[in-house]
Amino acid sequence: MTRFISRACAAGLAAAIAPGLTHAADRGLSIEEIVVTAQKKEEGANSIPLAIATYTGEDLSALGITDTRDLGRLLPGFSYADGGFNVPIYTLRGVGFNENSQTASATVGVYVDEFNLPFPAMSKGSNLDLARVEVLKGPQGTLYGRNTTGGAINYIANKPGEELEYGADISYSRFDTTSVEGFVSGSLTDTLFARLAYTTTQSGEGWQRSRTRYAGSDAYNGKTGRDPGNEYERFGYSRLGEVDRDAARLLLRWEGGEDWTLNLHLNGWRDRSEPQALQVIAIESQNAILGEFALHPDVANYPVNDPDTTDAQAADWPNNGLNFRLNDRFVSGGMRLDYRLGERSDMVLLLSAGQFESDGSFIPQSGLDTVNTERNVFATTDFYNAELRFSGDLGDSVFWQLGLNYSEDEVEEFQRLHHENVSIVFPVGPLGGLLGDGFALLDNRSGFGGTQTAEVAAIFAHTEWRFAEAWKLTLGARYTDELRDFNGCSRDVDVGDDPGADQEAPGAQDRGIGLANAISLISLLQAPMAGYAPGTAERGGCFTLDSETRRPGRFFGELHEDNISGRIALDWEFAADKLLFVGLSRGYKSGSFPLINISDSAQYAPATQERLDAIEVGAKLRLLERIQFNASVFDYRYRDKQLVTNFRDPIFGALPVLRNAPKSSVRGAELDLKMNPVTGLFVALQASYLDTEVEEFISGDRNGDEFDFSGKPFNYSPQWEYSLIVDYSLPLTDRYQLSLGGDLSYRGETNASLQKDPRFFMDDYTIINARIGVSPLAGPWSLQLWGRNITDEYYYNNVTNQLDTIGRYTGMPVVWGATFSWRS
């Protein structure tokens, strides 16, 4: 019983269901404009000349949105892909960045109460105890800074109030999953107020099933799914995907007088869940010399999934005692000081710092039941940020802001690869009989890592001029100066070396001649031809070959760039609650050094900053008091878009490289329609259309061969997406009401590869959720039964090549659950 209570869940399914809605005095939901802080001041969403999607905390809970990755179910045009290395990839309106190291900065910025989370991996615990989320579409470089060319997601937490409040949401669902979310809020003194929130989610059963070791699988090999002969006995399993996740937030507000208020926050989360395994659909040798002859029999003969499968749970991972589990944590703290300078001017100071750590997260990368390529991730990311801004009014017609921003971030990352039988180190075919099965000619361990630091200073200005009763002009600009330092290399690894020794199966030992020795031999042959003395790679040390000297060692680089972002918008409020606008904006994404598996220092050449110029025309119209209609069309022009393609290494085959595409474009349109046609009934329809194109770019294809990508659409960017939300509330008696709801989201077909390889095709899919609930007309509790993906639709968010395998990251199958909520 105690275990059940501790794991009871928190989807918080209150009856609120649609963006921008609140409970009306009569039954059901009504359309009301939400006050947002999208332009760093409070104003109605309908009065801002900017495409914004806003959802209340109740909306997110009702629809089961517990993570930034889930927002695509509410927001057409927004997508999430599992990068494969425990790093989410976010794309908005086709603007994304498909690089999956911890050092990769997204094109969609994530903020909590205007405090920046500079890397996507930090966004896991952001959805706790929210008042709302604001999704700003298009370049947001003037007010939000670098790396927001796609847009910005700003989570607004519930704030502490004067009255004592408390509440909890408790749920139980499929896969023995339970969650609890609770909060307490109130005054500590007459001037000091606090709010504490906590959530935990635990599951007792993994949702994925081994393709080879699960007794119900069509490829069951008769094994038990356990390896009872070693000390890691409990880690040989036939199911994967158990959840073990916690998050907490503490907010303090100190009102020091009429002129100033100090807000403090402390956020943190921990994730010890089992990572998702790959669903393999094809085997492809990575060996550039021997090709298919280099495949180990356990790899070549693996029973891959039929590409037309509809089984989302089928996957695989090694059964040799390795403990596949995340070990991630994040903590951040900060303060915000609001100070009244005078009758018409204010000052805001924001200071924050945080740290993300992945301490040996172990990921089943290959998707096979043998150790082909599995990965330990060791990463520590520290960041610091400060912003000082002033704002005020000049008369009744001009609002202005002026600010300074400074930030630092440092990422130290090392990825340790377990590749007992990957093709690039394992020759079978004609040599297999001589060397014997399981012989790694080169090595069975390697790694890569580095340190990347960035210092960014910026000054920005923003002004709004209402030059006529119905007309307003918005102007903004930001100058940014950024210095980035990097050092990194690929490394030889001993089995007994730290980090990672605690993840070794019993009896593991080094095999092969060692990558250090192999690279030293290559240097001996190539360096004299380049006019340099050969170098030696030490056992356990760096072996990346310098592209000029052909000597192994560590790479050092520096990138110094600056830019000016800008925005100009004109809006016309031609009638009450009816706004038309046109906006021009320019944003930049920072340049970056790639942290990837590298044999030649040429692969470390940084991608320089990319620029996005956008024009957008939109409308926000309230019609007949029961309809809210928002629409926009936009045209984006890219310069130097950062894309990951491939470099052909003569020994290791195709390896990734980060390069700039000279010209690309995105054109699209969006529709957002909300209606209250009759009392108690609410309907919301949202849709997006995208036309993306790489206009000029020559780089390496999947094999590393030269390829012209001109005319290709972006990856992860379907043309059509839409969502439909319906909610109906009706009285059961004079004391209770019944709520019925459902939502549907559709995502069109796309491709995970830029060259549109058919094996990386991502089919379209439709997800349907449903719920039924009961609650008092005026009372503290609600009970709701719900289903996610009730048609058990098969879908996947990414197709990826992990050395010898090509596989999918599938979405969750149907999940049924119940939620009980209580509010004081």
C-alpha cells in the first residue's frame, strides 16, 4: 500500500482543456485572452504583433503534457526527435539543429520565468506546477538572444500568494506507472511568501520488450532473458523502459516595500529511468574496406524488425550484465529583483546559475542483443547568466526597454563506446576463420570528448510607439559578441580505465592491437609524406590525427563572432479585439565545434553562426464573442544553416561532420481557431503547413561521398500537421458535472535524413486521446479516467544510423490511466 501511494501519479486532469481558456461562471470552458510576458512585460496575447501559442497549466495536465518533448501534440509545427545519446532535438517551423552531443545548442530556446536553460537536456523537469507556457514562434533574437531562430518556449511557474493553498494530483496508469505531484503555498511573514512543488513518477514495468528474449516475441530465441551466472544478474532483462524521475521547485517572494520585490527560485530534477532502446529495421556494415564481410555473425544474423511492423514495443539491447540506465541530474537557482525607479520607469535584475550532470548514463545504442556499439555518457555543464534591463513609458504613446546580458557556459563531455563486435574493428568473412569469432582486430573500446566554453555579452533595445489610435510600430535590436573555446579528441580506452569501469560486464578485457597503436602506425606512414615527423598515440590517450601534420593528439580551437539581431513590426487594431500585423526579423544561432566521433581534425572545423531572416503577416481576431481566430503566413531565408552530414574516413567509413549550407528557405502558414458554439462545448483546431528547401549545399552523403543537397526538404519537417481538441461539460445533478473530452493530433510524413534515404522515411500518423471526468460544480476534487493513443497507433520520432544498425525510436503504445486531483 505504501509503495502504491508513493508512486501515485500526477497528470492533474482538471477540466481545462484548450489553449487560452478558463472556467466560466456557467458550465464548461470559455475563451478568454491570457496575459503573457512574451515581450518581457505583461500584456494581452492578442495585442502582440507576434505569433504566440499559449496554454494554461491545466491545459497541459489535461492533455498529459509532462515534458517539453510532448508539446508537439498541442502545437503543430513543433517536433521532438530522440537524438540517440540522451539529448532531445527540438524543431519549430522547420527550424532545428540535428546534433546530439551535450554541447549542442538548440534553435528553440527554453526558459522558466525568463531564466534561460541554455541546453536542451536541461528542459526535462520544466513542466512542474505551471501557470502557463508561452510558445513564441519565429526568430526571438532581440529580447531573448542567441539560439532562438526557431522560437522560444517560456514556462511560467505558479507563484506564491498570501493565502494558504495546497493541492495534489495522484494517478495510476499502464506499465504499473504511478505519479504524485503536490504543492503548498502561502505567507511565511507579512512580506515573505513561499511556494514548494514536487513531483515523482515511478513505474514497475518497462514498456519495451526484447525482440529475442521476450517469450511472446516472434523472434524469441528460447533464452530466459537473464544471465544468472554473474554479479549483474538482475540487469539481464527482457523488458526495458522503467521510469524513475523526480523534480522539485522552491519559490520565495519578498516584498520589501512599495518600490521593490525580490523573487528567488531553486529548481532541480533527477532522472534514473531506463533509456529507450532502438527498434532495428536494417543492418549495414560500417567497415569501409571489407563491407559486409566485416559483420559479426551475431550482427549479420540478427532478426531485424519488418519495416512495416506495427509493434511499438519491440526492441533489443545486450544481455551480458550491463546496466542500461540514466544517471542525470540538474539544479539551478536564481534571483529576480524588480525595482520601481519612478512613476514611469522600472529596473529588473536577473541572476542565475545551474549545473547539469550525466554521470555515466548508459545507453543501449545499437538496438541489438549483442554489444555492437553501446555508450556511456559522462557530461557536466555549468552555466551563469546575468541580465539588467530598464523600461518605462514616454508619455502615453511610447514604451521602451534597454538592457545588458552576459552569460557563460562550460561543457565537459566524454562518451565511452563499447563496441565488442562492430564491423570497423571486427573482420569476419575471409579472415574470420583465421582470427576466430569475436576477435576485434583494432579495439573493443574507444571514446571521444572535449571541453567547450562560451562567453556571450549583449546589449539590446526595444520600443513600441503608438503613433495613431489604431496603429503601433515595434522596433528592436540586439548586438551580441561571443567567444567560444574548444578542445577535444577521440581517445583510446582501456577496459579498466575510469570513467566507465563500473559499467563493465564481469570478465571484460581489452582486445585487438589497440586504436592507439593503429593510429601510431598510420602516422608513421602519413606524417613523413606531409613533411613532418610521425607521432605516437599513447594507450588511453588522444588519437585524433591532425589534418596537416598527420600526428595524433588533442585539437584546440577558438571561434569569435558577433552579430546584430533586429525586429520591426507594424500592427493595426482596426476594431476591438481585431489585430492585423506584419513583422520583419533577423536572428542568429551561435557557431559551434562538433563533439562527435572523429579520426581527423578536419572534422573539428566549426560551423559558423547561421542567420535567419523572416517576414510574417498575421491576424488575431475575436469574432461574435465565441470565436478566436489567429492565422499567419511566413517566409524564412537562411544563410549558413548548420547541418550534420558525413565525412568519408578511409578506415572508419562515414563519420559525421558539421557544416554550413549557404542558402536554405522555409515558407509556411498556420491557423489557430477556438470556438464556444454552445454553452459547455469547446472546440479548438490548429494546423500548420511547411515548405522547406535546401537551396545550395554540397557535402557528404550517408556514405561520405560528395552529394548535392540542393532542392531537398529539411529533415524532421513534415508539410502538414494539425490538432483538434473537443471538450463538453454537462450537469449530472444540481451538485455534480460530467466532462467529456478528446484530442487528435496529426503529423505528416517526413524523413530523418537530409538526402531522403528511403530507409529513414518517417510515416505520417494520428494520435487520439480521450478522457471522462466527474467533479462537483463547486468543490475541491475531480476524478478523471483517460487514455493516451487509444487506437494504439504505431509511430516513431526518429530513424537513426548507429554504426552497423539502422533503427527507429518508437512512440508509446496505448496507455490507460486514472487521476484524482484535490485543491484547497
